[in-house]
Amino acid sequence: MRSCMILTLALAGCAKLEQVGRAPEFSGLEGTDQHYAMYASSLPEDQPPATVSDGSSLWTGGTQSLFGDRRAAQRGDILTVVIEIDDSASISNSTGRSRSGEQSGGIPDLLGIPQRLNESLPEGASMGDAFDMNSSTTFKGQGSVARKEKLTLRIAATVIEELPNGVLKIEGQQEVRVNFEMRELIVTGYVRPADISRQNEITYDKIAGARIAYGGRGQITDMQQPTYGQQVADIVMPF
């Protein structure tokens, strides 16, 4: 039993050792219910047959037309993702519990037996008051959580796949190097063409399965992280 427990802890430690020096990974979207729903083909829609007047029009509906729709709609198109996060949360909980009890008992008279026992008891002791018990329990708990996040960014993303139901899968990456520090911004997710504005922009709250990562790598980031040896020690040491 002890060997199995040690083996389990060792395997768990090995799994954590793989993350040493690496940022936490996003959970994959493939295989989820969202993924299957996105790839489900929608019912076919009736399309009226083309007429002669369609070909004789002076204006076309393409993106190069003067009145054409220039919003991203197919693979390879580019759109702008606007990220404006200003979230705050405050949670406070408190719990209180109190209990008290008192019990006492004795045998003042039972066929003369208590009187005979009193003769053999120490001075001041009597079976008339055999036992007296008191108990008291008090518990108090309190917890609070306060969080505030604010992030304002804009990034160009590319449509990398058009799903059967018309939903677009987008992905955008941006890197900015300042001296010896590289700042990274990554955005992925699913969007509906109808949610893209006339300015070819979409806000992050309209991206399904959104994965937004903002961080960096370089000398400053390395100094803010504990050394590999310390990370390994924190994982391996049981206390």
C-alpha cells in the first residue's frame, strides 16, 4: 500500500516536472462539445436560380466592388480583434456555529445501596450527585476574495478555417520586442460572420471558445520567475 502511494506521488511529480520553465497550457478545443457543434453541417438552404439580370448588373457583390462587403468571410481573410477587459469580482463569506450542553445525574435512594456506597466513598462524595458534565463548542469561519483585471489591446487575426455551418475559426499572433524583452499576444477562437462589424472588427466577448494569452519572454520575465532548481524542489519536497 505504501509503495503504491509513493509510486502515485512520483508519477504526479513527474507530470509537474514537465511544466518546469513552461507557461500553463490552454485546454484544447478539439474533442469538446463546442468543437463538434461547430463542425456540424447545417441544413441546406434553398437558393433561387440565377436570372439574366444578375449578370447584367453594373455593380458586383465582391470585396473589390465599391459597395462590396469587405468583412472577413473566408479562409485567409484578416479582421481586427478588440480586447477590452475590465472585470472585477468581490466575494465574502462568513460562518458561525455554537453549541453548549450540560448533564448531571445521581442515585439518591435505591434499596439503601447508595447509602452503603457513601460510607466507602471519600469525604464529601455522594451517590446523590454521581456525575456532572458540561460541554461547549464554538466555530467561526470567514473568507473573502477580491479581484480586478483590466486589459485593452487590438490585434489582427487571420481566418484559418471556415466550418461547415459558416462559423469562422480565427487565430492571431503578435510579437513586440523592446530591448531584450519580447511581448507576445495570442488570440484564437470561433466567430460568426454576422458578429463582425462594418469596420471589420469583433470584440472578444463575441468569440466562442476564446483563448487569449498576453505575456512575454526575455531577461525581465526570467528574473521574475524562480529558478529551475527551486521549481523542482517545490514539486519534489513533500513539506
